[in-house]
Amino acid sequence: MFFYLAQQTINALQLGSIYALIALGYSMVYGVLVMINFAHGDLFMLGAFACLLLAVLLPVHLPFVVILLLVMLVIGLLGALIERVAYRPLRDAPRVSAIITALGCGLVIENTTLSLSPYPQFLPTLFVSKTLTFAGLTITTLQILIIGVALGLMVGLDLLIRKTGFGMAMRAISFDAKTVPLMGIPVNRMISLTFFVGAGLGGAAGMLYGLAYPQISATMGVLIGWKAFIAAVIGGIGSIRGAVLGGFILGGVEVMAVAYLPSTYRDLISYSLLLAILIFKPYGLLGHPPNQKV
Amino acid sequence: MKKLIFCASALALAGLTGCGSGGSPSVKVGLNVELTGEMPAVGASSKNAAEMFVSQINTAGGLDLGGTKLPIELIIGDNGAKADQARTVAQRLISQDNVVAMVGPDASSCAIPASIVAETFKCPMISPWSTNSKTTLDEEGKPKQYVFRACFIDPFEARVLAKFVLNNIKAKTAAVLYDVASEAPNGQANLFKEVFEQNGGKVVAFETYTTGDRDFSAQLTKIKAQNPEVIFLPAYYNDAAGIARQARQQGITAQLIGSDAWSSPEIITLGGQDVDGSYFCNHYSTEIATPVAKKFVSDYTAKYGKAPDDVAALTYDAMGLITEAIRTAGKADRQAVRNALAKIPKYEGVTGTLQFQPGSGDPVKSAVILQIKDGKFVWIANGQP
């Protein structure tokens, strides 16, 4: 019984760490711009495709870490580009315009990918994964790698936000976007950087997801994107640690609902529970009510 | 472009002016298939087979309608493997493109909504691959008048598979993992459980997931804890390959069993070593082919550079049935074609001899069990319901 729980916990950690990585992108963007970047799920999908291109099309055999960094760089730049081209011109427009634009960007990315690759693709294994067994408990080296890389990226992000000038500027913008430029902080550059980092993490999540569940398709970002968005809301959108917490809670609830209850009711059970959390904590577990200005 | 060619040949043959509207220089047949979305390989096979069929008829001079030879014009719509889009495409084919009959959709989740449109507008429709009973039955369980299919139905397939597991594999315990949101897998899973348990087997785990899920680890861990001898996966080839991979990674060694939804060769590309040795139920095998089937397989292979899967074969038969019915009716009239289709005498198709049961859109036909072995589909047994 204990082993069963432990085994399911490993499954939950793997799924949760991927949700958490994507949720971070939603939360960071919301923090600085108070907008939901609905194209984020599709950037996640492009992360998996970027990995496919780098692993299959290049004649040289790149090591795992190099592919991961390249994927993060490419998707990060794309995220910043989308912000520059599509969101910045609308920054002072009504909130609805920005949301529609974000949805539109997502659809453009998704359908462009669909037209280039209508068939689901199979991501090759970048290294040979071994199944390890400890006293009845099985874990693959791939699972260890995915959970490890995801946790590493989250710790890195936390340090970036708490210890660097960029992090301080980002927190300042999310605290009071009107006053910050008066202090000489280049707001536009900071927002671009936020998109770069958020999209980069989403791209990394796409690559890890593609390695864990090796079949990738142009529409894979939709469902996962929504789920990660929900995770961000549960954790308290705008809160970095909240996004991580929300991701692990969602992954955990989904896996445990299947583990101990009829799997048919998985989504019903997990989302009812999450709704219940929002009733008691309307701003999410670690979120704050917006600053009231008198 | 294709339309232009068909129209041009229509002009040449029938000597009529005008194209499409006014008079009927061609016989229009609609194709409503899954070109994009969850199972694009299925739609592609249908499109290939239907286009090959049409070009064969048109090269031979066209369809003989009471003395005049008319070419067939194939109008293709993509339903994206989505229920609502399948309905819209059916509506467009019937009302706007004015087709005389429709072939498709392939997936039951699309064929059922499309069949309601066909029934409402009284337009004959044949689904090549939809095995769910509800495709040809209305909500009260009575047969629809205008909807037919070219394949066997789920209850039959479930019996064949349950008996095969019990009698040939000699397994007594089974687990089932299926997509609860998709019509055909859902129906097959429940019917398999029913028949398997009626005949002395035991289903030790009955687990579900939802369309679009890629993480099956929680369900597989649960199944592993019950240690079944076989795992029945009535899933489309995409999902099946993903599940097989994750099951093997978790160290599950149980024999995998699939439904006809596995029959795309894509499953071998995607699943590789993980699906090797698995058995599944299918509509036909290229190994026990009749002369008609042999000709189809060689024509298709020559044209597209790969062997046809069962969807291609069934689409070819569906096109054949429609054409035969139009020829018998002698005119491109929906009601006349429907009547001719229902009464078609034994039709010698690629997937065997077909005949519709009186008052039903379901044909009487047989099934085969295949095994995936060294990257090929190998014939194992004929289906015994």
C-alpha cells in the first residue's frame, strides 16, 4: 500500500513539475502586465517541436543540456517577439483587446504548426532511459531527469527574482507599474525580459513533456496550457511561488484522483476541489488582493 | 484544380455546357473525413482511397446513368476529428455542394453527429470505419433510414476479442484502459468487459482517460498493482502507442490487445518495440486477400508507395457501394440511391462480401485477428464471435 502511494507520488511529481513550469510563465506575465498570455500554451508546444528539430534535423548529435538551452533561448526570444509585435502596441488599449490578441497569437502559432506538421510527431529519445527498481518501486532515469531539471529551473528563477536587479525591477513593476518608470527603470526592457524568461520556461516544459510523453502535435498546447493556467490561478496568479505550488497541487490531485477513485471522475473531482479552494481563497493560495489606491 | 479537371472531363464526355450548377454534368459525392486533428492518418487513407476510386471510374469513362456516362466529382471536407466540425461539413456538403451521397466520417465521434444531419436532410451516407452501434441507430434504437456503414459493429468486435483472449491467449484476467470521451473506444471497452466476464474472465481494472491526455502513468500504476494477464486498449493508434510506451517503462509486461482503431501502420512507427507482439481485431488482412483485394492492394501501393490500411480498404468499399447504388438507381437522386443501397445484393468488396441486413444500415461481414510482429501486421486467426 505504501509502495503504491509512493509510486503514484512519483507520477504526480513528474506531471506537477511540468504544470508548474508552464504556470510560471502565466504568472510572471500577469505580474508585470495584468494580462493573461493565452499564447503561452502554444509556446509550450513549440518548445517540444524546437526540440524535435534540434534533435532530428541537425547532423551533429547535441548533448541534452545544449538542446535544452537552445530550446529555451529560441522560445524565449519568440515570446519576447510576440510581446513586442502584438502586445506592446495594445498596452493602453482596453483589457479585452489584449486578451483577444493573445488568443489570436495562440491560434496563429497553432495553425501555422498544424499546416507545417499535420501529423503527430514522435520525439526521439535523447538518451537511453533505464528503469530502476528499489524494493518494488520503479522509477526511470528519465523521470528523475525531468523532475530534477524542472526543480532546478524553478530554484534558478527564484534566485533570479529575489537576488538580481532584473528581479527587483520586475517585482517593482508588478507592485506599481505607474511609478516605476519615474525611478529610471526601463520598463519596456524589463517586460521583454519577463516574456523571454517566462516563454523560455514554457519551452523547457514543452521539451520535458515531449520526452516524458513522446508524441507531440500542434494542438497539444491547448489542453495543457489551460490546465497550467488553472494551476497558476489556484496558486495565486501573479505569485511566482504560487504558480509552482499550484502546478504541484494540480498534478497531485489529478494523479491521486485516479489512484484512489474511479478514473472516469478524475476531471470532475480535481476541478471541483480546485473550485472549492477558490471559494475560500479567491485570490489563490499565495495571491494578494490587488492594491487599492485611494 | 481537381474540380476543374473533373468539370473539364465532364464537359468533354457529356457535351454539356455549364459546370456544377444547372443540369448535372457530373455526379457529386461528398467525403467528410479526419484530415487534421487527433487522427490525421485515418483521414489521409480515406482521401487517398476515395481519390483513387474516383480516378479509376473516371478513367474508364465515368458512371453509366441510364445510357449517359457521367464522371464522379469528389468533394472533400475536413472534419478535424471534431464532432461539431463533422456536423458542419455534412451540412455544407448536402446544402451547398449538393452531393448525391456522402462517404465518411470515419471516427464514431464524428460519424454520429454527421449521421443526424444526413438523416434530417434525407441524404444517403456511408461511414467506412465507424463501428459504434449508434451511428446507424436513432435515439430510440430504431435503424436510421439514410445511414449505412461498410464495417462491422462494436458488439461483434467486442465478442471476437473477448473470445480470442479467453480461448487463444488463455488469459483469465484483463485490465481495460480507454478514452471515456470518445464514442467507439467507450462502447468497445464496456462491451468487452461484459462479454469477457460472461464467459468466465475477470476484468481486474477498468480505467479511463480523456481525449488529449498524454500522461497515463497514474492509471497504469493502478493497473500494474492488479497484475492482469492482458490489457485491452480500445484506443486510436496515437493513444495506443503512447500508452504502450509508458506501460513498458513502468515495467508492465502484460500482453496488449487492441481494437480496429489500431490498424493504421502509424502505430508501428509510433509504438515501435513497445507494441511488438500485440494482437488486435481488424477488418481485413492483406495476407488472405481475394482477387479484388489483391488488385486494390497493388493499385494503391503503386499509386501511394505504401500498403493500404483498413480505413483505405473500407473507404474504397464505401465508394464502391455508393457508386453501385447510383448505377442501379439510374439517376443521381438521393431517395432513389438510398433505396438502391439498402437492397444491394452481395457486393464483392475489398474487405469481403458485404450485404446490408434487411431494414438496417449494418452489413453482414467477418473480422480477422492480426498480430504486430517485427514491424508488420501478421494474420493470426479469423474472428469467431
